[in-house]
Amino acid sequence: MRDNTAIRPFRPGYVQESALMDLRQRLAATRWPDKETATGQVQGVPLETIQTIVRYWSTEYDWRKFESWLNAIPQFVTEIDGLDIQFIHVRSSHEGAIPIILTHGWSGSIVELLKVIDPLTRPTEYGASAWDAFHVVIPSLPGYGFSGKPSKPGWDVPRIARAWGVLMNRLGYTKYAAQGGDWGALVSDMMGVQQVPGLFAIHSNMPGTVPPAYETAIINGEEMPAEFTQEQKNAWMQMDFFYQHVGYSAIMGRRPQTLTGLADSPAGLAAFNVDHDVKSLDLISGAFFGHPGGISRDDFLNNVTLYWLTNTPISAARLYWENKLPFFSVKGVNNIPVAISVFPDELYQAPLSWAKDAYPKLFYYNRVASGGHFAAWQVPMLFSEELRTAFRPFR
């Protein structure tokens, strides 16, 4: 009988060529919509943009190159609370390395965190000290990538947070840190709220600092308080813009199963995934028009192709339906030390004043020079240095 709690080696393996041929055929047969009637991106991903993405995807992109890289990374799977959780686990050779669990978000996957594995586990090869090393764990969220797909409701953020605590303890880590952005930020915060065994600190690049009444007011279209500082005004306007212009979270949060087309049309999937937020859309679109900004054409397509080949667009979307937590407001991490890195192109720049109130044990706050919502993907060296700097007091 199989030990359900065992840590089992996992290797993605190699996709059958027929699956890649089917993908290319579907891309070539895409039925295109009419061109948008307004300029820019006000109606969503422009027709020219998605056609350019699909043209490259169907004729030049090489999944096999990424597949070989992915297969070379140490990966494992273990059953937690009835569901198989796949994860990357790379231990550093340096003595005193800090174990850290990194959690991805949507529309990302483990792909968005691959670039930081080496800088964190092998810091001396990237100009840092051996004292800055980490043991890195990167799980796929339930319903994402190679993790199991929940067949019943209940896999919400708090449940994932508990599962991550089980995972780290099962790996033998009795003292570890958690890091996340997007869903990963919420999961890490809930690990802090729950004070899962062994967690000693959190780092977030999308922290929950907004007073709950303010987030509710923004969603309801209420006026900004007149007494705000400039920093607070900027954060309010950024969140107001996000809630007015984002579409994906609303439909995934209410009707994820309706998005059946994402499982049938790779072009539709790419358009949906690239439209995360305005700045990320600009960043990724630029890569396809000769203006690289950190996330390359292949980076983006490695991620989307993983969604396609694992048929996880809908199972991933259901996390929005499961979620009952606000994205940006305070969660109640009162007893765990917290570090925050504020990237300039994040959905909102958390004001220091709100951060201090949201996290009573805030020990690090830094505004970074560049980077956006997918910081580990876009600026992996900066991201890695933020983690090194933040956690040095715990060495």
C-alpha cells in the first residue's frame, strides 16, 4: 500500500509530439474577432497583439527547449489533505541556508519563479555571499500545473496555507520563511495568520496593507478621504484603476466554468492570460514587438503552454471562485515578522504608513527601483537581492 504522506520524486517527462502538433494546428486555425473599435488597450488585448503572439507561438516557439530545462530541476510530489501537491525543492550546498517556500500566482505558475532558484540557492555565483543562501521550495497551487485538480469545493487560500505548513514540516524544516506575490501573497499572509508550525517570517511583494474600509470604499466607487498623504492618494488611485479595468477576476470569481473556451482555444487562453493588468500587458506585449523588458516571448509562452498541456485554465480559475479574502486589505498577521518590497509597477504601491499598521512586526520595507507584478520573473536579480537583504537579520 502506498504511503500517502511520502515525498515521491516527480519528473514532468516529455509531451507527446502529437500534443504539440495539435496545439500548432489549433493556433493556425484560430478564428479571429474583428479589430477593436478603440485605440490602445481600452477594450482589452488588441487584435494585432494576440495575432503576433499566436504567429510566434505557432511557428517559432520551442517547447522542447523549456521542457528539457524543467526536467532538470529537482521536483517531487506528496499527498496533502487528499490532493497531490507537486513542488520544486532545491537545497543549497551552503551551510546555514534559510529554507523558504515561494508561492506563485495567477496568471503565472511555477514558471514565474524559476529564474530565482539559482541566485537564491547558489548566491556566490551571482556576486553574493554564501551567508545569503536559501533552500528553495516552490509548490504548484492546487489546480495549477502538475498539482492535483480539486474535485470538490474547499481548496481556498486558508486551506492552501495549512497545506504549505504541512509540506514544509514534511520536508523536515522546523524553521522557515514564506514568500509570495499575487495569490502567493495571500497564502503567505494566511500562513502568518494561522501561525503554521515553523514559520518565522514572511516576505511579500503584494502585501495586504489597505484598511478594509478603504478597499470596500474603492470597490463601491466612494470618494477618497481628503486627509490622505500623497503616498496614500497614489495607492488609492492605483487600486481604483485596477478595480475599474480588471475583468478576469470578476468572471473567474463568479463563473469560472463558463470559461470553457480557454480549454479549447490556445489563442483565447493566451489573450486571457496576458491581460492580467495594464503594465504587465504592456511589458509582455513589448517582448513580441522587439522591446524586451525582462519577461521574454519564450518566458510568457513557457507559462501559457504549461497551462495548455496540463489543461488547467479552468481548475486554476476556480481558486478565484473559492476565495473569500480581499486582495489588498489587512489580513491580521500580528505575530509574525514581515518584510515588504514595493515594486514600482505593482498593482499598487503599499504606503509605509499602512504597512506599519497592517503588520505590527514589520521589519523591512523597501521601494525597489524597477519591476512589476511578476517581479521574480521580470527582475530576478533584484528580487533575489531583496530576499537576501530582508532576511540577513535572521542569519
